[in-house]
Amino acid sequence: MFRRVSSAAAAGVVAAAVMMAGPASAGSLQVVVTGMDAFGGRVHIGIFSDPEAFPHSGRIDGTEVPVFGDRVVAEFADLPPGEYAIAAYYDADGDGEFDTSALGLPKEKYGFSNRARGVLGPPSFSEAAFRVTEGRTTVQVAVD
């Protein structure tokens, strides 16, 4: 036999099920940057989640890693599951700035997740986007 359940009781059952499921677990992100051709300097890595702000502002996390070889690795913990993009550059002279020419052309190596490249500017967020899920996600970025 079928029984009718009031909407209040049904809502209570649904709320209890959602609470038992809990929030989505945070993930970790490992970023491997390659392409440095000298020792010294630093690699600057920015993580973005806002398509409208990428890659100029709205960085949600980031770090600077000293260069002692042809690759650096950075770890980011407790990222909520979602879509992200990475922008990185190799600050070879270690001045903390992304150096450009008088015409605005890059003088230092840079790269984005998914090896995304823009035409006359940075790539779109969607071209560089990847998903972070529960557990560990590893992303490679080559600076050219």
C-alpha cells in the first residue's frame, strides 16, 4: 500500500539526506612548471576561478617558487571542487615583475594551463580551464 507523505515530512527527509552527504571534499592541486633554462629567479604561479578576471586579476591563490633546475613544483591544498585556470611566468631576473618591452610584448617566459595560447593577448579562461575534484589533481604548465 502507498502512503501519502506531507510536504513538510518530505522536506525533512531531503534535508537530512543532504546533511548526511556533507559538503564536497576539498581537493589538492599540484602544479608542475617546466621550461626554465637557467638557475635562479622565481616562477610566479596564479590560480584563477573567475572567467571574467582571468588572468589579470581575481587570483584566488598563488605562490612564488625559487628556480634550481628546469622544473618547479608547487602544491595547493584545500581547493573546493570546481573549474580553475593557471597563469605562470618565469621571473628570470627575480625583480618580482613580469617584464615587457616598450610595445608591451613579454620579455620573460610565461605559460598557462592546458598549454593555452591567445592571439595578441592571453587565452580565454575556457581554453586554460581544468577541473579540480576530490583527491589530487596534477597540472603541467610549460613556460615558453
